[in-house]
Amino acid sequence: MTRHETFAAPDISDKSFVLATDLDGTFLGGTADQRKGLYDWIEKNRQTVGLIFVTGRDPGFIHEIVRKQGVPQPDYVIGDVGTTIATMDDNQHVSPITALEQHIADGWIDNGPKAQFVLNGAPGLKLQSTLFRYRLSYDMDPATFDPATIEKVEALGLDAIVSDNRFFDVLPKGVSKGPSLLQLMDHLNVKKERVLVAGDTMNDLSMLQTGLPAVAVGGSEAALIDAITDLASVYAAEAIGAAGIAEAILHHKLFPNA
């Protein structure tokens, strides 16, 4: 569900506030009323509010929730745990920005297939059925998973991320949500002090470590909360999901009309 960029990408460089948010447990988390409150506020203020999804989800999932589930359409998408950097066109198709993805493709083309071969039959890992472009994703059984598997991945010149103690992702070296977000922001000339980063699991850690104003929403993975303890730019919200994002907007004083 990806298309190459063939239309005028939105300019969000002059937005007063840009939300760069994870989806599951974060932007999609909380009660229906809490989600509606945040979504309605974003839609009401689209002239001054930019929206970037920074997610482990694939383009097809993002297309589905925007087109059929009433989720606000993002201006840009960082998907597949940072390995997709894209816009979303008027038909809600994710359209990769080729120039920003080139180094990702280069870091994957030779080593990705090797990783799948090496991890075939690895204890505690089951390859997910979704076909990803520049990543491998596995469901992980923590009871049988062998931590030495991470060393095997790193020996191939790739990175591995364990999140929520049940997902195992293999990515091109140095590629994850945080670096891809910073790359996109530089490309768009978005001022860093205007951005709020939001997440809830360990695959969000790299973007919470960017130094941007950030929030770990209520109900976040315990390992993530431990990892952000000394990060002054990261606010640990009490409210879950969308309500935690709204709480953080006020805490960081990022949008005067919030």
C-alpha cells in the first residue's frame, strides 16, 4: 500500500505545533471519548497543527485507519519502525520519499535476506506474515527467546529491537524511529522546539532520546519508563494514550490554544 511521491507534499515548517506520535497504545490509546477529543482538536486546528505518525505499523494499516476508522490523516508517515519515510496522498496511500529512504535501502538490500536465513528456526521467534520493505519483524516468546540472537543480528551489521517484551524487529544499522524523525524534520525545516514526540514502548525510545519535547504516555512499557528516568525533555504522563498526549501538550506549553 505504498506509492512513490508524485504530488506536492505539505509544508509544515510554519506550523505552531507538530505532533510526532506512535500509534498503538499512544495516539490510538485511551477511551473513545479521549481519542475523539484529541482528534477533533487536531482537525479544528489543522492550519497551525502538523501531524506525523511514527509507528511500527506498515503502510497498509495506516491507510486503513485513516480511510475507514476516522483517524486524522497525517501530513507525513514514519512507518515500519523508522524504515519507511513518506507522505500520505489524497487517497490515503503512503508515498515513500525516495531520497530520504536511500540509505535505508542500501543498508538492507544485502544483509536483510541473510538475517532471515540466520534467524530461521531461532528459539522464541515467529516471523510475522506481513511483507515489510526494509525490516524483519517477529512475534517473540520471552520464555524461550535466546538473547544471543541479538548478537547474531548485530554480527550481520544490522540492529535488533525488542519491544513490549513480545516483538523482535531487525532493522538496517542506525535506523529506527528517532533518527528517521530527525532526518524528516531537517528535510522539512521544522523547528525542533515546536515538536512533541509521543510513545509508549521500547521501539519508541530512540525518538524519546532525540532531545525533542516528549512524552511517555500513561501505561507505557515499564522498561521504557526506566530508560527515560534521567531524560529531562521527556514527560511521563499519568493519562493513557490520547489523553496522555493532551496532558503533555499542556505540560510542555507547546500550543497556546491547547
